[in-house]
Amino acid sequence: MCSSDLEVLVTDIGSGVKYKLELRGQADATFRLRLLEAYPLKQRFEVPLVLVSEPEQAAVTVLGQDKDSVTLGLGESSKAVLTYSPLRVDFYSGDKLMVSTNTRGMLKYEHLRHKKGSVEAVEGGDDALGDGGEEEEEPDMWQESYGGHHDSKPNGPSAIAIDFTFAGTDHVYGLPQHADTFSLKDTTATDPYRLYNLDVFEYELWNPMALYASIPMMMSHGARGSVGLFWLNAAEGWVDVKKNGQGLLGSMGSMFSASPEKQVDTFWMFESGILDVFVMLGPGPKDVSRQYGALTGNVPLPQEFAIAYHQCRWNYNDQEDVTSVDAKFDEHDIPMDVMWLDIEHTDGKKYFTWDARKFPDSVAMIENLASKGRKLVTIVDPHIKKDSNYWVHNDLSSKGLYVKNAGGDDYEGWCWPGASFYPDFLNKEARDYFAEQYRLENYKGSTLDCYTWNDMNEPSVFNGPEVTMAKDKMHGQVEHRDLHKIGRAHV
């Protein structure tokens, strides 16, 4: 029997909540595993805009089935074994087990529920958690205050966590961006690796703390080959790593060998979203990179000048300063292909503008650089100055394209321009409007030799929690907590 996917209903025996599990075959030795509530109170956020296209599905064949499990074959050598109870999925390349899901039984799915005592809970006959009253609500499940900030948590607990065990290896890599070793460290005695975009000035080295970008992609490599795991989730995440783990896989290996089987146990936790995992079965590192690129896109071949020497500092004072620095490179015969301008080139931190006093003829300045084969890069940040004389602010405000507070009014934060608003880039109209501002007829004073530095899209909010946007701000009907990493999660 052939099909492109398998769907089964999964029941949490503790709560009785039902989930839908989907196991799909995809082209190029890749499986997609999804688990989401079968009958949720509301639809959970499923991350858009990251996959370059809907992945090409490939037929899976039932290789074997009994009362305990089913084995699906994909292509010439890949297969997945779904064990029913307790739930577990093992992924193989040929006859070699590469990675197992829920081997340690750590799957936890906080199903959406009504708040205890709410009108909805009373009318629906719900108890505190809808799980037979086995657990009591904690004070911070529906709201939380910390560091002078408040998180309303209107949807209550919605986290999801599960373990993945990488077999036959003692190294895993990935989870950028962290200022740590290439091979991820054991976190048994430390904090987990955190995935949460933050503008971290003077960050610590050799530390799992969150930095500017966060990509929930991990690769293992060992004698058996390579396997990649990518979880499509843009909420805050944490990943624990335990090396040389002696869990179930290790115990099974020691039964047949004097030396225990090598493995790396990992435990992934996200604040919200769904389980949507791609397992890329290589078999080599180059293959995993290709398989991942097919999902999220490949880096385009850069222009020649982009890989040459760039001159950048905060900040060149004015047009004369730029011309002087440019001339000094020629005087000392130092190759230089690009000059960068930070925020001070703008008219009062209004992006897509120029300070007319400091840069009275930006076109002539750019053309002077271009005559020597050089380019200019100017900064654009995704926070918009609150200024009634600024057309970008007026347009975005009148069109209703800013991120909102829970009450529906525009969210106001603080960044380089002072009081600022933040375009809702989940909204296609906002994305299209912002893209239009780069056109020469809108970005006056620029030329085709002027390129753009898109910065501060963590997003940075100087008066926000952890210098970023509060999680209960709204992008249409979607909370910021669900999509915080989407700006830099999968670049």
C-alpha cells in the first residue's frame, strides 16, 4: 500500500485529550512529523513565510504492520517505525537507526483550555485543566509580572516539549546563534540552549544564552552518517543536550556489545505552537544541507563586492567625512569596496530619509563612490518614528498596519528615534508597503549603487522586556509570543 502520509489519532491517557499525528514522506529522504490538537478550542499558530514552498511529498510504503507498530518505507533506503503505545517514532537510513522521537517518554503538550472559573469553563462544564482535576492551576499560567513588565497570557498554557535521541554519535551541531563551541555542549549542569531573538550588547562567550538569531535546526554526525532535525516553530524555545546518554537506546545497545552504544539525548521545549518537525536522513552532511536548503531556501550567490572589504563604523559624521575616508583608502592604496552608514545619516532617525544639512547631495556622494567601483550601504530599521511629519508613519498608521496592544490600539515602544511604532510584518499589506519604500522614487537621494542594511529586527524595543517586544502584543489575531523568532528564525 502506498500513500504520501499516515494519519493517526493519539490520546493522552492522563487527560483524555486527543491529538492528530501526521507522518509524511517527502522528496530526498525527508520525513515530516506533525502533532497537533485534534479538537482545539482555537487554531494554534502554524508558522508561515519560512518554507520556500510547500514541500514535495513522496510516496511511503507500508513495509510491515502489527498490533504494536507500523513501518513506513520512503525511497530506496529510508524508513520510519511508529510505535503506538507508548508513542515513539524511530527514523532509519537503511538499517541504521539515526534518530528516535519520544524514546524517553518526555512528550508534553499543554492543550488549550478555559481558565478555571471563567464563564466558558462553567458553561462548558470544564474543570481547572480539562483533565479530570489531576492538576491545579498555577498563579502564572494565565498572567505573569516580572521586571516591571506584565504578560497577560490570554490563551493560558500552550507549551509543547519532546525528546529526540540521536543514535550512534556523541556530537550534535547547529541551533545557531550561540557564542559557543561548534559541537554543542552537554547542558546537564547548565542552562539549556535558548532560542529567542534578542539584541544582546556585550554578550557572554561560551554560553547557551540567546543572541540575535535563533534557528531550531540540529545535525548529528557519526560513523553511521548524518541526520538533520528542523522544528518549524517561531516561539521561544529551549534545548537540553545530554551526551553519551544511557537511555533506552543505550540500554538496548549494551545488551549486544561490551561497550555501550553512543547516543546524544536532546530535549526540546517551545512556549507555544505545534510539533512540526522535518527529519532529514542525509546520509552525509552535504545531503542534510541540501535537504534543509530545499525547505527554507539556499543562500544566493553574493555579488562580488559583497565578499570584499567593507568599511563601517558608528558613525560617519557627514558627506565630507565619507569623502575623506574614501580618499584615504586611495591615498594609502588599501582595497575597499563598500562603505556603510549607520542611523545618523537620516533626518532625525526617520528611515528612508537623509539629513539634508549633513548630506546635502547624497546622490553625488554615491556616484563618487561608484566611479571607483564602490558601493554604499545605508541602514533601515523596522521601528518607525512617531512623527506626524513622517510619511511612513502616517501611511502605516492610517492603514492600520502597526502591531497592536491587546486592546486594539497601536503598540508604542522606545528605540533609537524615541517613541516608535512597529510595522506588523505578518500582514502582507505591511510587507508590501515597506518593500515599496526602497524604490528610487520613494527612497529619494539613493541610487542603484545604494544597498540596504536591515537591522534591529529582533525586534529591539529599549523599554520592553529583555529589550524586545512583549509577548502579548498582537499581529492581527496572533500573539507576538507565537512568532517572535520568525524575523530571524530561519534565515
